[in-house]
Amino acid sequence: MDQPLVSVIMPAYNAQEYISEAIDSVLNQTYQNWELIVIDDGSKDGTSKIVQDYVKKDIRLNYLYQENGKQGRARNKGISLSKGTYVAFLDADDLWEHNKLEVQISFLLLNYEIDLVFSQGYFLKEATKHDFDISLKSIWDKRDIPEFIKSNRIPLPSVVVKLSSIKQV
């Protein structure tokens, strides 16, 4: 494929109730050149079996079990296993819109100097959709750092970032 590979990192801990929907939201992406790395962070429920059933059906899925070390450790392990040009994050209890990767990768390919993109995120509260009310701008640069730090919270599931930039940091 001439499209860059996106490594999707999914930490999971006792996620049997939600993980199928999360995986399906990756499988149903309009952008298809991705690998999904599920890091099972010590689950004691049926998470492992659910993910391993998916792995049998799609070679783009990878599963790794580790003793519980929390989400940061699981994400770092996923990053270390990533083969993609870009990395995206999706927790096992989150979902993506079907065209999330297509929109963001298209933008990044047209703006190669940009290392990271993110967007508004949404959550459900009492069956009503709410946004995270983050500050959005077309481009953030170094001069915006004080404002960004003061008023922004990036929804992690909305991020796509160059793997090379993560490794550099």
C-alpha cells in the first residue's frame, strides 16, 4: 500500500464488557492500513479470549499480555512494538467514528511538517453526548504553549502522532 501504516495502541484491563465495540470501531475504519496492538494489562476477566478470537480472524490484530502496570506502561509497550509511521491511541472502552483515521491521515499527508493532530472528543453522560469543550485551532505553534497548557486537555483517543516524534521525545 502507498498509504502509511498506523499503529493503533489499545490498553485493556478487565475490558470484556466494551472491548468488542472498541475493536469493531477500528475494524470499521474507512482507512484500512493499520495494525491494532492490544496490550492486556493483567485482565482477570474474559478480555483475553475476546481479543484472541479477533486475532484469529484478522492478521492486523496483535495481542500481548503483561502483568498489571497501568495504562501508561501498556501504552509504552505498544509504542515499542509499533511498526507504523503514525501511532493512534484507543482505550478498550472508547470508540472512534468510522472515518477518524482517514480524515486525520489525509490531513497529515498534506501537511507533513505537522507531527501530531487531535480533535474534539465526546463522552456519554446519562445517554446524552457531550464534547470535552477543548480549545481548537487550525494550527498550534510554540507561541501558543502557555494558552494550550492553561486551557486544553487533549482527548487521547483523538490523537494521531508520528512514531518518530514519540521516539525523539
